Amino acid sequence: MKTIHVKEIIENVKEMCIEANHYLTDDMKQALKQSEKKEKSPLGKQILAQLEDNLKIAAEDMIPTCQDTGMAVIFIEIGQEVYIEGGILTDAVNEGVRQGYVEGYLRKSVVKDPIFRENTNDNTPAVIHYDIVAGDQIKIVLAPKGFGSENMSRIFMLKPADGIEGVKNAILTAVKDAGPNACPPMVVGVGIGGTFEKCALLAKKALTRSVNEYSPISYISELEEELLKKINQLGIGPGGLGGSTTALAVNINTYPTHIAGLPVAVNICCHVNRHCVRVL
């Protein structure tokens, strides 16, 4: 049995909030650079170059990559041989978010009540998803999610008869409807299967996968490639101003579902697809 004190969790979550909001992951930087080389539109190429410059300035001068520093979404895998001491895990995660957003001078965007809209002033509470796994480690994936792209996300409760073509149409419809509002070039997270809430969770988690990594399921990896090509043929382009780079990746997760259903969720993220990972 491994013991982890909540102080360690607080400190790591704090640092991750600051890190994710200032530094883009290497796979995203590489994808943007490659897209700039391939972009056919002169204006699109210029916009991609500007985005790369902005990201470089953000990292060098410790300025957030986007003014919307998001709502903290956190996936935590807890080894069943881990004992957490010193407090409640959820409280520790939220304290880490609070310290990260306050000490990191990050924008506080969370309101206490969805109707009355009073700001909590520390960007808590986070949205936390737990998973119990084998082992004696805790894996934390933190993904600040801005709402320009979050608001463009969709769930489709398809019929089984709609099949894979129905899935393709749903994903393309969500991207078309999002247009420039999702701050393209975007990363498209997709969840297929499960239930109403499970497919949304699958789509959200898909955004944390490297854009260079395809699904291990062969027909799904083929679907990811096909949809990326079709999305980039829509002409939305960087910044929504036209071009051949509307998306950098399409990441799809699947899960078993009911005989009567075919749930599909599309969770879109902008070009600063922020996330970082730590293992304790």
C-alpha cells in the first residue's frame, strides 16, 4: 500500500493549472507547424504563423495562451493500492485549482450558480472524473476547457439503423455548425456508444489524447483519418477565414451500448487544446 498525502496532490494540481495554461503540448505545436507548411490559403498560412508566434510569446513571457483560461476538467486514475491521507481527495483537487488560478493570475471564469451567475473568484469547483485502476499510483490529467469551443459541442442520440454513415454525418454537422466559433484549427473529440452521459465523457477524454496517436481499433482509426480529411475540405480554415486547415485531429473513443441506441457526442476544442499529465 502506497501512501500519498493530499499536500502532494494540491501542489501538483496547482502547478498543472499554471503549466497547461501557458505551455502547449509538443504534439499540438508540431501539428500547427505541419499545418502551416501544408496550408493552401495564403491568409490561412499567415494566421497559423501568427498562432505559432502567440504560443511562443505565451511560453517565454508567461502569458496565458488564451484569455479564456477555462474551467478545469480533471481525469484522475487512482490505483486501488493507494491510500490518501490528510484530507479528502476532491477537496485537495479543488484547493490545487484554487491556488493555481489565484497564484498564477489566471482568469476566474466559474460561477457558483448557473442561473444567478455569482463568480466563485477562484475558478472552483473543477469538474472531476474518477477511475479506480490497478496499481499504486495516481495519474492526473488536467485539461482547462474554454467555452468558446465547449459551447459548440453536441450530442446526437442516433438510431442503430443510422449506422456509421449517420455517425459521420453527425460529426460533420457539429463541425459545420461550429464554424469559426470554435477558434479553428480545432481538435475534434468524439465519443460513440455508452449512454447519453457516457458518450460525452468519451468525447471529452478523447481531446486529451495526442493528436499524433490514432485509435487502436482499425476501423475507428480509418474513420478518424477519413473525417479529418472531410473536415479540412469544408473550407472553414484557420480563424474561420478560409483554408484547408479546419482541424488538426479527430480523436474517437468508443464504448459498448444498448441494442436500441447509438449515442454520439462531439466535443470540440480550439487550437490551444490544453492538457498536461502527471503521475504520483
